[in-house]
Amino acid sequence: MQEFNEYELHSPDSLFHEGMDLLESDHFEEAYYTFQKLVAVQPYNPDAFFQQGVALIKLGRVTDAVSSFESAISLSPTEAMFHSHCGYAHLMAGHHEAALERFDYALHLQPDNFEHKVYKACVLAEKSRLTEAYDILHGLVQEHPDNMEIQRHYASVLFLMGDDHEALKSYGLILKFDPNNTEAIHHRGVILLRQGNRPAAVCCFREY
């Protein structure tokens, strides 16, 4: 049987791997405390702060997650993923301007990353800047026609803009790939109802 000394059991590397294992097994509270121990002994480790932020996001503690991500950014300001996750935490906390700033900087570092673009579009939609959100997502669905996550955000913006014809096409495509997608079924029913097609809308709502 292999034996470990006390340092090996609690070394920074072992704490990091333990924290990652806990995250991957959905033990988010334990993961948070493990990374808390790690940042106490390695306050210069940006990855430790980042993973602590990930655990906090999973726990719904978005304001605390922002703080962890900001610490990671201060230690490694050119890591796009840190900015993107910080933007997501800001978005979840309702800090739209701060979220937009982080996603813009992530795109400055990685201009072709479509996930950063999607999240930026989400912030713009939340701020009712629908035309700007549409422009981003319309380009993305042309580049990634089989990505249903992009298609879902695109359909939502079309729905909010009142572009019923294009929204129905987009929701139809989503339902082709995922026939049980409740969001697509519900919004398709709402569109049919406001178009005056009550029988078809009722059929949609029965599926919902």
C-alpha cells in the first residue's frame, strides 16, 4: 500500500487535483473549500482563484464568484477564459455593463471565439439592444448552422424583436433536432397565437 507524507497529502498540487475531482463529481461546496485552502497557501495562483470562482458559480454565489474571477484576472490579465467567466458571473448578478466590458475584453483577446460572442449577445439582449444582439447571432448561425445553442439564443432575440416569421423558422429547426425542447414549443405556440392561429397554438401548448 502506497504511503504519503503530510506534505504530499496537503501540497498545492494535491489540493488542486482534489478540488478538480470534487468539481467534476458535483461536490461544489467541498470544491469551494478546497480551493479556499489552496488560495490561502498560493495567493499568486490564478488557476486556484478561477476554479474557486467556478465552484461559486455552481453554488449560485455569483457575487462572490465575481470576486474570485477578478482575483484571477489581476494575476493573469491576458487569459480570455477568466474574463469570459467573470462576464458570465456579472451577467448572472445583473451587472450588465460590467458583463459587457468583460466579454468585450475576452473578444479582444480571442476575436474568433463564438462563445464570447454569444454571451455578449445575451448581455445586449438583456439591455434591450436587440438589433446589436441580432447582428452578432445572425452572423453566428450562418457560421455554425448546426449549433442549437446559438440557434436558441437567435430564436429568442427574433421572438423579442417580433420577427415571427423568422422566429418560427428558427424554432422549427430547434425542434427538428430536439422535439421536446419546451422553450421552443412554448414560444412557437405564443407566436401562432398572436398570429391568430389558435388551433395550431393549442396543439403546441398541449405538447408543452
